Amino acid sequence: MKFKPRNGTGIIIVSPTRELALQIFGVAKDLMAHHSQTFGIVIGGANRRAEAEKLEKGVNLLVATPGRLLDHLENTKGFVFRNLKALVVDEADRILEIGFEEEMKKIIAILPNDDRQSMLFSATQTTKVQDLARISLRPGPLHIDVDKEEVTSTVSTLSQGYVACPSDRRFLLLFTFLKKNLKKKVIVFFSSCNSVKYHGELLNYIDVPVLDLHGKQKQQKRTNTFFEFINAESGILLCTDVAARGLDIPRVDWIIQYDPPDDPRDYIHRVGRTARAGKVGKSLLFLLESELGFLRYLKEAKVPLNEYTFPAERIANVQTQLEKLLQKNYFLHQSARDGFRSYLQAYASYSLKKTFDINALDLAKVGKSFGFAVPPRININIGGGSGKSKCGKETTTERRGGGRGVGGYAAWGGCGEWRGGGCSGERSDEETDWQGAADRDVGEEGGGEGKVILFILRLCHPLTCTLSTCPCAFHVQHYLWAGGHLLLLAAALRYFIASITFTTVSAWWYKASFLGALVSYAIVCHKSLGTPQPNLAYVKKAVTDENVQYFLLAMFWWSSKPVAFALMPYFVFSLFHALTFARTTLMAHYLPSGPPATAGGPPQPHPLAKRLQLWVKSNYDPAMRVVAFAELLIFLRVAFGAIMFRNSLIAPLIYAHFLRQRYYQSAFTREAVSYADGRISAALANPIVPPVVGNVWGRAREVVNKWAGNVIEPRRE
């Protein structure tokens, strides 16, 4: 191909999940290493603006997930795709299964079809796949079937078994198995995001190191986890079906299906992560006695399984310790509660109702598998789901940008706590329906009077209740998080006004600002890292987390001599959080919702809330650029202040280390540093500048690069 960047995009490869897209992109990168054509990737959760800039420059081969691709096709004006030559849709059946049918139809309608070759790859031929083929392929397409008649549907090098285990013994068996296979490479599948999250926190806490991968994580976390497990010689990965399709993970020894799949095809895809390319692999399926009917469906699908037994005396009985741990650890208790709820919601959404009958579950025993002596009281709206509820789409709406420590205050409820019920898609914190979660926990209220009473109860009731069992604790933390940001905003504004007008103001306003930051970031740090764990792996993860970095920096500023400008980044973050809190909590509670966009659909937000959301999204990237440049100016301020003895000598050292971390974690900081470096270098190139100044600057750059450049890997863009 004689394609040049100016010709735009010639090939588009569409993948159902971000991880598969990243893997395809890695292969494309190797293949294109000795070619002049450009290549790129656009996926949900990544920096949309950076993607748009690359597309405007010209990306000849593009790997994408459906939602983000459609976004760029509709909204990125400089995206040239009129010369498209080929469209490849990988795992087409999976794309449609997870709810991207409408997006794919829109994508195909937008893309030119005159000179385009289209290819659909699918593991199964469903009606929806045939419909997609009809609208995307030209009449009379070539069908290639790579299947051949085999005695079994899985490879001969795969040893498969199942174990019939009562609900209250399931976790004990899993714990025992993982303890004995710490030197192996193991993937454990769960049915919901919150269940993965809870079991990951629990196992790490009790010294079984695991990684976790699910759809509610931030994209950078997912990417780091994915590549860490791929490159590991041994390890344990807990995941949802986001890792069940297409991914090539080397040297996997065991596939554990802790929660059974909904369909034999899903079972086959899961076990396909091991015994690849002629290698040997093993799989184990956990089933309850009431679920043994699933074996009949597997037999019909030509899947041979042997029954495994585990002697009771060889299973570690840690149930009592587990229950005590949940009773004294509030955060783990909340995580277990969310996982318990999500497990039941996912179970209720199974299509094989006779085999997976939620009414046949012994909830007391299920509760014990999550560590509860007595199962918690929850409302899961059984029967109101949307088919599969295992965290739904790859993504629908993502916060743009590359982090910046805004402390993404993610949803704390289980799947099904979004507006409209069900877990039909992942949302960023800006899409969370806090009020929906509140109503389901506290109960239905009447008119405006009931709302006022509920609001007062949320604020007052926690003063008289037990923390580990309080149904309002979730809301208390949310209001504390928001209250911290509001305190920071008010106190910082007061301090800024005094500084600008050169009036005397108490240093307590300064300290109050950072006190608000400490409260908010303490809550966010926990949600970012999970339950604190007394091991080195947790500490390593914590020191590289951007929320922890901003928390520690706030603690330093709070305890040191006031530097007014240091409040600027926190002030910007809190402004956006306060606006998001107003929209998702206050407006959702007190302003009436708009009519549904479609008949039978969920109600739309109030017009004022919608305008506020659009303002936040459109101004987020510019605000983060302001923060990035402000942080560079803060470093200059504390460096100069140290020379003039206006602040401590340690302040510039601490802030330099902080900026070093930000450089490798934020595209905005890299952009600001690059801009500043370019302007300074250009200024020093002026003939009137003495050469010695340029030499000093060059030596300083070398020192900084040597100090900052060889330790941390830059984040993948």
C-alpha cells in the first residue's frame, strides 16, 4: 500500500474488549516495524484528546473498541476515513453479546463502502452475527469455516474436571487450591466485577497474592494488570469474562471457573486461555449440587469432564477467622456486601433458569462463602435485569484525560446500582446514580417530605449505628468525600482572596483547605487501592498510585509553612468534584428527571444537570493543563523559596519527586514539561544569551534526565 499519513485511515480493526485491542495493537506494532505506514489504537478509558490529535495527523492502521471508534467517527473533525480500504471485525459474536449492536450498525453506516473489503471473525454463527454480516458485507460474501469434526470441542492437551461443592465450602476450597498452587499460573473466573474486587482484596489481605481484572477498573489499572500477568512466570489472576475471549496469555497452567458460565460456549472460551499451541493445561469447574444439570449441556457440546473430589480434612477451615475478619474490618465488610449482592444479581440473570435457579440457593450458605456469619439484608431487584449482568459493555462513557489525581470516585454499589437497574454497562464516576443506590438501600420514600427525612437520616443516623453493619455508611462516606472537597473550595477561596488583596488572614484557612483534601483523598485512596493489606505488594502498589501521591503531598503542605499557590491544583480538582457531586447527587435527588429518550427507556437527567455534565466534560482537559503548568510553577516557587529561606529546604526535593511521578503517570504533565523545555531551549538559543548559560541548562537537563528517566516506565498511551 502506498498509504501516507495524509491519506488518513485505510484499515480499521474492531475488537470487543480493550485488552484484546491492546494485544492486536502489539502484533500490529511488530508487523509495521519496517513499514512507513502509521498505526494507532483508540479504546475507552484512554486519553480521548490525545487519540484525536493522532487521528488528525493520520493513522493508517487503526485498532479500536466500538464505543470509542463511534465517538471519534462522529465527533473528531480531523479524522480522515474516506479512503478506508478494509474493515476487520474480530470476535463479532462477542461484540454483539455485550451490547454493541447499535454502535456497530452506526459505524458501518458511517464508513464508506465503495472500495472497502470487510471481514468478520466470529466463534459462533448467531442470528445477530448474520444480520451484521448482511449490512456490513457485500452481497455473496465468502464464508470460511475453520471448524472440523472433532470428538471433543476442546483440545486433547486440556485436562478438564469439575467439583460438586456446597456454597459454604466454595471459598474454603478455592483458598486451599490457590495456596497449593502459588508457583503456578492460574486464572480464576467470577461472574461479576464486585465479586472479583472483593475476592482480590480478601486474598491479598490473607497473604495469597493475586491480580484482579474487571470492567469497573480504570483503564490504566486494567492495562498494567493485563501486561503484568502476561509477562509473569507464575501468578493468580481473578477476572470476569472480560478475559475470556481471544487473549493470548502464555504458560497458563490452570483455569478455575469459580462461578460457572451461562452457556457451554462461554465455558469453551474460558478454558481456551490454557493448553494453547500444543501446551498442556488443566481446568476446574465449581458447581453446586443444584447446578449439576449444566454437565448435560457440556456433554451435548462435546466437552468431556471428570469429577474431582477433595477430602474434607485437606481443605483449610478458615471460616471462623474469615467471619471475624469481616466483623472488625469495615472496608472489607462493605466490599463483601457488594460482592454478595452482585453474585446474586448475576445468578438471577442466567439464561439457563432451570439449572441456575436462584430460588434454589441457600442464602445463608452463600453468605458464608463471602465471609458472613449471617447474610446481609439487601435488595437486588431480581427479575428486573437485562439478560447478562456481568458488567456489560466494554464501556459507554469514560472520563477523558490521563489521570491527574482527580480521584475518580468510582461506584461503590454492586452491579445493578446504576440508573435503571441491571448492570448494563460500565460507567465513570460522573455517570453514577448515587440516589438510585440510596433508594435501594434505605427503601422507597414518598414525596418531598420523605426525601428531606431521608437526607437528615443519612447525616444523623451514622452517629448512633455500628460502623461494620450500618446500611447508611456507604452514603456517609460519599458525603464526607464531597464535604472534604467543599471545605477545600471554601477555605482555599478565602485564602486566595486574602493573598491577592494583601490582607492578613489566619493560617487556619490554609490548613482547613488541606484538611478537606486529606479527608477526600483518604476515602478515594481506599477505593483506589482496596482494603489495606499488611504486605510488601500492597505498599508497592500504594506508592505508585496517583491518589496516594496527592494525599501524601497534601499532608506535607498541611504540616509545613503556607505556600498559597500550592492550593491551586487541589482547588481545581475539588471544583470539578463539587460540580459532579451537585449533578449526580443533589440534582438527581431534588430536580425532576426528564422524559425517557426512547419509549420504555430510563428517564433522562434534568436539563440543568445535562448542561452541567457537558460543561464539565468540555472543560476537563483545559483545566488539567492549567493544573500541569501550575505544578511546574509551584516547583519554581518552592525552589526559589528554599534559596530565600521562605520555605523548608526539603520542600523542593519532595516536590521534585512528586513531579517525577506525575511525569510518568500523566500526559498533561509530559505536555507541560515538553512545552516549558522547548520554550527555555529556544530562548537560550538566542545569540545574546551567554554560552555558559546554555551549557548550564544543558548540564541541568542531563542530570534531571539521568535521575528521572531510568527507573519508571512511562505509561502506555
